[in-house]
Amino acid sequence: MNKDLLALATKNVTDIVNLAIEKKPNEKALVVYDTRYGLTDILTAAYRTALPDARFVDFDAVSKEEVIAAFDAMRPGDLVVLIQSSNFLLDAFRIRLHLFNKKLKVIEHLHLHRNTEDIWDVYINALEYDINWYRGIGPKLKAKLERIKELRIQAGDAELVVTGGVLSPKLNIGDYAGMENIGGTFPIGEVFTECADFAQMNGSFMIYAYAGSDFSINMHIPFRVDVKEGLIVGWQDDAPESFGKIIENIKEFERPLIREIGFGLNRAITRERYMQDITAFERLVGLHFSLGEKHSVYKKEGITAHKSKFHIDVFPVVDRVLADGEVIFENGKYLV
């Protein structure tokens, strides 16, 4: 096991436990892990140091009933850590939601097998909880977006314009004060919103990456996508064939809307060195959009949440972002 990576992982998960989750000494901890992959092993060893009094359960060495019993033994306010090479499955429910329903704090690491060994350091660095950065830039960006009337996203000759404002942004910055659920999937770092009125999103943007059917990132030579009233209406002739298939798949069931407008904040992730898993990649500094009608956070008239199917993340090239004419993002940096 790489000692340097283990030392860094230990520091970072200790900070997550103490600074983000704010675990108290009287709160118990349970760590459920597997031993199928080396990165999983590093994180498990790190949590053994960060949580010396925790109970550790090897998911593959016990029955599902024993895992559920371990969850049931926890009291509201206790902490559960999930360290998963892929994604733990218990037939009846999604584990994280089940734990939140039990009022437990949760730290989830999943799909670790998608991180090849050459980027384990990227994943571990992305776990750093820089409390001053996240709790500084996150609220500032939220406050700026909260009151805007116009958002312009520019890259070369392409410009996507949102008028009529955006919905109140949500934060994923490791600050759970006042929130019903404490914790979530790590790495973190995002401010996200969506336009208040889909009809007032028009223009074009350049895509350099999007998620495939396996939820892994596919990088591409940037190509133009055209938007009218919030809908994808066209794209560059030489765009990847797979992109056209994604749009056609969406259109079989629902509209190819742009819903989520996400601003990533995690400075450890870059276009050059990144994690394949979409959940982690979307935290990189820059923007991402979701295509399709599915977005459970915001409710929209005419969209029934449980009937919507698609939430496909795409990543636009961004030279600058302007909020009511003021530059808030340029050259890969936030200016708020």
C-alpha cells in the first residue's frame, strides 16, 4: 500500500469526519467496506485511523441481513461510512436514502473501481476538505446567482443565454447546518441551479465531455450544440454519433431539456487528470448541464418527477460566465 497516499487519505477523511460531518465523541461510527480494489483498501485503512472506535464490517464477508442489522443498531446522529468498489446493493432499498431516513450521518464513497491506479492521487486529493474555500466561494456564488436576471455562458463564438433568472441555488460544500440530511457522496464541491423559465434559455454551447451509458466520462473534440427555449434542437454535423443517439433516446420518452446548471468547485479535478465516474467528475471547477427532464431537487410544472427518466450530464467548454454583465468565471477561475 502506498504510504504517501495513505497518509494523505487519512488526513483528508479525518477532516471530512471532523470539519464537514462534525462528528461528536459520543456518536458511534460504522464503516461498511469491501476488499475488491486497492483504492478501497487505502480508504478503509484511512478510516481505521480517523475512526479508531468505529465498527468495521466487510460487506462481502457477511449476509445482507447482518449488514441491515448493523445499520439498525445505530442511533439517530451516528455516522455510517460506505466504501464501495462498485455500489453496495441491498434488495429492498437504496442504502444512502435508507440511512438518511434513519437520521444517520452518511459518508459515501462509491464506484471506486472506475479510478485506475494512475489517478488514485486525484481521487484522494479531491477528498481534501478546504473549509475556507468551500464555505467561502460556495455562499458567494449562490448569493450572486440568487438575484440575477441574465446569465451568459461563452466559449469562442458560442453563447448560451438565460434570461428571467435562475432558481435558488443549492450547495454541496460540506456545510450541513440547517439541512435535514448530514453527509452524502464524496468528493464534494458544487453549486447548482436551473433556469426559472426553460423558454428563456437560448443560444449554443460547446461540449467537450459527456457521460456514457455506463455513467463513465467520454472526452471529445469540442462540438457545438444549439438550444432553443431550453431544448436541444441541433448539433454540429461532425459531433460524435453517440451524442445523437443520446438525444434520440431521450426524445423517445421525454423532452431533451437542459435542467441542471452546475458550477463545480473541486480544484483537485481537471480536464487533464480526472476520475471516470460521473459523480466525481462533475465536481471539477467549471460548468456542467443535465439533459432530459429528470431532476428530483427542483419541481417544475408539467414534469412528473417519478415519471421522468433521463439526467445525462454534459460538460461545456467555458471561457467566461457573466451574471447581469459581470464576469463571475473566466480562465478557469471564479471571480466572486
